Amino acid sequence: AQVEEGAVSLWNWAVTKHTGSVVNDEQRAKLRFVACRLVCLCEGSDPSEGTIRRQILMSMKTGKGWIDIGKADLADGFLEIAMSSIEKLYAKLLKGSDGEADIHVHKADVEKNLFKVLSYQAESAVAQGDFQKAVMCVQRCKDMLMKLPKETCYLSILCYNFGVETYEWKRYEQSSFWLSQSYDIGKMDMKYSVGKEMQAKVLRLLATAYFEWDCNLYLDKALKAVSLANQENLHPAGVFLKVKILLKSGASDEDINSAVAEFLHHEMSLDLCLNTAKLLLEHGRESVGFDFLKSVPERFESSPDLGKIALLHIEFLLQNKRELLAKQKVEEIIIGHYTGKQLLPEALNRLHIILWDRAAKHYEAKSYSEALHWYNYSVSFYTPGQIDQNLAKLQRNMASCYLHLKQVDKAKEAVKEAERCDPNSIFTKFCVYKIAVMEKNTDKAVEAVIEMGKLAEKLSQHEDKLRVDENTGTNLLSLAAQIALENEQQVVAIKALEYLSEHLQDCRQLFAALKCLVRLTLSKFMAENEEKSVTYILNNTFSAAYKRLAESFTEEKFTGDMRILEAHWFRKVAWNLAVQFRGCPEKMRDFFLLSFKLSQFCPSDKAVLIAQKTCLLMAAAVDLEMGRQQVTPSEQTELLTQALQHLQACKDIWKVLKLTGDFAKDPTDTLLLLYEFEARSKLNDPTLHNLMESVWEQPQTEVKTLEIIASLAMESPARYPVLCKKALKSALNLHRKQPVIDAVKFSKCLHSLINLSLPAGLTDLDACVLQEAWHYFEDAMSVVSSTDAYPETEILWLMTRAWNTGIFQYTVGKYKEAEQWCGLGMRLLNHLGSLKKSYE
């Protein structure tokens, strides 16, 4: 009893709190659920009539609560409890009844609850999509209406609601069933009927369901239902629907006219009239449609929205290619505008749209004079001096027409008016630009492009605020560049492309613009101002291309393959420019380095690796060459250090490249050695000797390489006599190993070695120095004795050096050494040719 009392209190609390909006529908359903469950659990073996009635009420309400919040599956159990409790109540009442009269009373009492439970079960079944169960429950309710006539209205509306739900779910067969049931039930008892308006509403929806279900199959049923609806209660919606169905059925103009005439018997809104006229005209019933449209103004003469009728008339005249009549209508509106019959702002805006649309169609068809005619209609509605952005747009459109008609002065006037209305519009500046290009006014065109570029930047910064398309600025600049190129105005095109490359986000468009910019700059400025042109290309176009290639790509339209293609194009152009600038080492180096950097975005195949290696070798060679010029020590150090960096990168690439094939005849190893030796020797690098150790160990080192190393070892600021001598000795050994000694090359190498070993003008020479020099002279003597190819000038030089060395020894009292060296000179004298007599 205590639990039951608590449950009832909870139930009552939920009711009162819901009334005060303390708990929402779902919370109330949950509270009822708990209370109802508790009451059911407290039921004894023989509950009282009051307990059973309370249980019926609570179970019904709980079930209905779950249905109302969209959880019909939770309702079924409680509705079954309610049904079971009704049976218990009926049995209990019969048990205690006294005679036939009591039984009728009890039965009537129970049937009210049974009707309610069955209707709730029908609701639950519909919500869960169980059509058959819902039909069964409603049929039982319908059978009970004879005894419960007051429920006729309720059951009719319930079936209507089922019809609405299933219609919204597009279950037209079920919907038509429920709506038919609703209509039939509504006719059962006129005293408790839903009324003619509701019955007409049911029939209109039934007609719509048939119409949308299968128009061809159920057309007659749809027409019958809507006609019946109009008989029950003539309503504009019913008339409109009937017209719609008749049009679909292909009825005659006479039948449709008859249906439309029904409108005259009813008050209807202007919008419904307009929609009906639209419907007629869209279905090609021009005769009926236009006649109906003509009759409408009389009915709405005092309406401020009267202009809508004229607009619709104009629209359909234009759609039906009756342009002359449409023009007459527009002119009537213009006259009305200036005689106190102005259109409402909304209608006027709509008219402007119609006029502009017609003008645009003529513009696309290149009927520019006709387009101007329609634009002038639009201008008629603006007062002189009015400032309006739409007027500015209108004037720009007119200017475009004038330009196509070659009426430049009129175009200028239109643009001037546009500037007055909207001076900071990029579109207005574009019009100014087009006129400047047409007149070949380069300065003005460039000025307009600069202003467009600035405005494009502002647009990109304030897109959301200004509600403009993010591509507006770039599209116009792109078009500006195209127009300039078509008119052969390269200076203007370059300026447009400059701004375009700064603002383009689309990678494909950006690279197209940059490539165009490179070509134009090369063709236009190379001859005029080479220095300016190269600096521009390096700092602007190539740097922009490199920057974008270096970014991570997210654009679907710009694939990895496209990126590679663009990188190849720019690296090849950079290479060609490097080759072109042979006479300008610094620029040549910069372009080779640029080509290398761009090639890093390409796949590392053999061709690309060879190109990278060559670029770095050339850059290092240029730095070394510039380092040999008259530069300051700090500049020389910087150039030599840069050269070493390029060489190191080149070495890494060369290692990889050598794995891809046979490069036996490739001079890269030699060049890398010579360039590195020169850079390190002039930088006085302590690692130089380590570098040379590997060289001395290599048997395949060429004579020429050794001779160049010897020369570089003594080239200022380098001074490495030991390394120089070692290189020359190695070269001399290689000369000796030749099957036939090249006497000329041998003589030069020996000359350098003797010069290094036996400094001229010194008298106090160390014995070991003289001994070393003596060996070199003997080498020379052996070759001179064995061939006639030894150059006479070299023999003369050897003779003179030997004689002078002897004389120097004589002056310091070294007579033996003096005799030895002077004797060597006398032996060499014998090998002189034409010069022998002069020196004998």
C-alpha cells in the first residue's frame, strides 16, 4: 500500500510539474512509466474496481506518452496492460451486476476506454509501419461508432493524421486508404461530423496523393476527389489543384477555362492567381493563361502588389519569344513609374533582373545594340545623379556593349558614370583598362592594371565582408593580360601578369602566368635592357615558381606529375639562360644554380642527375674564375668557399650517377679534383695534402692533370712548391713511360721542374739542390741526344742555365762543380742548330 501510494503521488507530481513546464514531455513519459510500473507491481490477486480503473487510466496515458515522443515501441506493452485491465474490469462489473440494464451500462462504460486503447494502438502501429495492425484497430473503432457517435470526429481526424503521415513518407497507397477512411467516417454521423471544410481538406489531400502516386493510373480518382472537395467547400487551393490535375490529364482549353472560372466565385490571394497563371503558361496554355492574367488586375486594382502581374506577363511574353509585346509592357511600366504608379521595391528589383537577363542573352548572341536597348530600360528607373552600385554595374555592362560596337566615346561616358557611382570597384577599373588598351594608351593601361592589382589584394583580404567571389581579382587580371596580348601590348601584359602571379592560388593558372611572364620578359626586354630583364626574371618569376614548387600541394587539380612538368620547364629555361650568359659569369652561375634547385623537384633519373652535376660543376667553375679576377681577399675567400660547397654537392650526385652506367670517358673526376685543389690551395686549407695523397696513389692520373696541379700549386695566393714539384715529377715519369716521348711536352715539364729546383740568380746553392737539378739536366740531355724534335729554344735555355750555374760556382771558388756545369753547357751547345755559331 505504501509503494502504491508513493507511485500515485509520483504520477500526480509529474502531471502538476508538466503543467508548470518544470519537466518536458520525455521526462514526464519516464515518470509515468515508473509510476505505472509500480502500480502494476502492487496489484493483488483480487484488485478493487478503483484500482483496476486507475491502472487502465495510467497504462493508457503512459502508452500515449511514449507515442507522443516518438517511442511507439515502448507504448505497446502498456496498451496491452490497459486492454487486459479493461477485460478484468468488465468481468468484475458483470459479476456484480443486477439485471440486463446494468450490463448495458457496464458495457457502455468499458467501451469508451476500449475505443481509446484501440485508437492508441492504431497510432503506435502506424508509427512503427505496421499497416495491417493499424487497419484492424481502426476497423474495430469504426464498428464501435454506432454506440459512440461522439467519437466520429476524433476517429476521422485520427485517420486524416495517419493519411498526412504516410503521405509525407511517400506511402501513397496507405495514405489514400487512410484519407478515404477519414472522409467515409466523417460522413457517418452528420451531427458529430468534422465539418465541410475539414472534409474538403481531406479530399484535397486524397486527390494530391492519387496525383503524386501514379498520375496516369489514378487521374480519374484524383479528379473525382478534388471535384468532390470543391463541392463540399469551394477553396482556392482546391480550384488550383483541379486545374493542375486537368492540365496533367491533357484536358481541353474549354474544361480548363471552366475550372479557372471557379476562382471568380471565391476570394483568393494575388499570389495564388499568379501561381495559377504561371501553371497555365508553363503547360503551354497561353490562350487561357494570358486571358486569365488580363482578368486579374481588375480584381486587385487597389493592391500595392499589382506590379507582380505585369512582371509575370513580361516574363512569359519573353519566354514565348514575343519580345515586341514584352517591350510594350515594359514601356507602360516606365510611363507608370513617372506618373505615380511606381512598382514596390521588391517588384522593381525583379524587373531589373528580367531586363538585365534579357540584355545578357542579346550580349551573348552578339546583338549588342539590342542588349543596350534593354539596359536603357533599366537605366530609365534611376534618377539623374543617383549613386547606386547596381547602376555602376549597369553602366559597365553598357560600356562593354559600346566597345563591341566601336563607340569608344559613349563607352567612356558610361565608364565615367560607373566611376562616379562606384569608384573603388575593380570592375570599373577593368573597363577603364579595356578602353586604354583599345586606344593603345600604354601609360593609362598600366596605371589601371596597378589599381586593379591593389584592389585585387583588398578583395582577397576582405572576401567574407564584401561577399565577392574569391577569384574575382585574379580572373579580371588574367583577362587583362589576355586582352593586352591580343592587342600586342607586351608592357601592359607583363604588368598584369606580375599582379596575377602574386594573387593566384590555383597552381595551374599560376604556372601558366609565370611561364607567359618569362617568355614575354625575354622577348621584350632582353634586347632593350638585359641587366634589368635578368634581375627581374631571377627575382620575380623564377623565385615565385620555386617558392610554389617548394610548397606542399593539397590541390586535387594539380597532381604530382604536373608539378614535375612545371619544374622541368623552369629548370630547362634556367639552363638555357645560363648558357646564353657566357659573357657574364655571375649571371651564368646564378642561372645554373637556379636550374639545379628547380631540378630537385624532378625525379632523380639519369638525365636529371647529369644536369644537376653539370650545373654544380659550372657554378663552381664560375666561382673559381671570378676568384682569379682582381677581387678583394674577403671576396675571393667567399667565392672559393662557395665553389667548395658546390663541389661537395656535385660529388654526392656524381657518386649516385656512377652507379647508373659506364662513365669511363667522363672528365668529371678530373674536374672535381682540379677545382677542389685550386679552391683549397688558394684558401690555404690544411686538408690539401690529404686530398693529394689519393692522387699520387692513382696510376691513371693524366699528365695534363698533373701539370695543371703543378701550375695551380704556385698560382697566387697559393704557394705549395713541394706539391708542385711532386706533380711535375709524376708528370715527367709519365712522359718517360710513353712509347715515343713527346719532346715538346717533355721539355715544358722539365723546364718548370728545373725552374722550381734551381732558382735563377742564386750563387750559394746547397749541394743536394745542385745534385737534384743535375739529374733533371741529364734527363734532358738523354732526350735531346735521342731526338731531333726537342725545341731549339728549350735547348738554348738549358745550355744557358747550365753555363750560368757553372759561372756562379766558379765565382765562389767551387771549380770542380763549375767545370762540371760549364761542360754540360758545352755539350748542349753541340745540339743547337742555327743558333750554335752565335754562342760558340
